[in-house]
Amino acid sequence: MTLTTREKILSTAERLIQETGNAEVTLAQIATALGMTHAALYKHFQNKQALWEAVSAAWFQREIIDQIQCDPTATPQSQLHDWLWAFVTAKKHAYNTNPQMFALNTRYIDNNPKVLRDVLIPAYTIVSHIMGYHDSNNEQAESILATFAIFTLPNFKETWNDPDYAQRFERIWNLIKAGV
């Protein structure tokens, strides 16, 4: 499969972040690594913000959303529970194992509610599918994910490794399960 220039820019940006251990990679560094001019990057991204949002969104989709598997033979409620647990666990895992990309995601996605909502559309769609919701705006799914914000928003990351993490998740699940 041949990558488009846009895809090459995204993968190079992420690779440089991993190699340098720093989320503050410059556009000039990306351009140099690709053998193009700094200005050429702007043919593919409107500005630096758009580039970093795209890098973060691609990483989030690949490393969090795409990694979640559920048993399709389980009841919808059980599938939802397992999907939510896998989602919050994947976010915790990303925080613990990939601090550079987690920091980039925090800066450009999690700290921008409109962009975060757009990035979460695939998650909302999955939740809606699991539960059989026929809601084109994914409002029910969005409400469910919002309930678990303490397990996904970076402001709470210092609590994700607390020993009662799973128990806190189950307490919230038990509060909402009858309403899903």
C-alpha cells in the first residue's frame, strides 16, 4: 500500500515524537525528515494546529478505538460494559506507556472540546451500534461516554493507577446500567 503525502507527514511526525521523546517536534524537523520544504507541509494542513490534531486523532483511533474487541455474542449491556472497560483501560495504558503521544493528544484533542467530540464520533458510533440506538446524532452514546469522563480525561490521569480504579468504574457502571 502506497501512503499519500498526508499519511507520510502524519507517520513521520509521530515517529519523530517517539524518537525524540518529545511532543514538541517542529514543523521544520518534519519537513527535513521528509525531504520537503516547511512551506510544503501547508499544502496538506492548514496550520500547525491542524497537523497536530490530525496526528493525535490518527494515533487515538489506531491505539485506542481500533484496539477494542468485544464478544459479539454477549448481550448488548454486557458488550457495552466490556467495551467501556476496554476503552478506559486503553486510555490508561496509553498514558502509562506512551507519554509523548498522550501529551500531544491532551494538548490538541482533549483540551479542545469540539475536536474531542469529533475524534470520539467513531466511539459514539460503536456504542450506538452495540446498543441498537437509532440516533443519528449519537446523543445517547455521547452521554454514556461522558459519564466515564473521570477515566478518560487527562485532568484525572493521576487517579488512573489508584488501587480502586476498577471498583470506581464498576460503581459508575452500576449507576447507569439500568438506563442504557
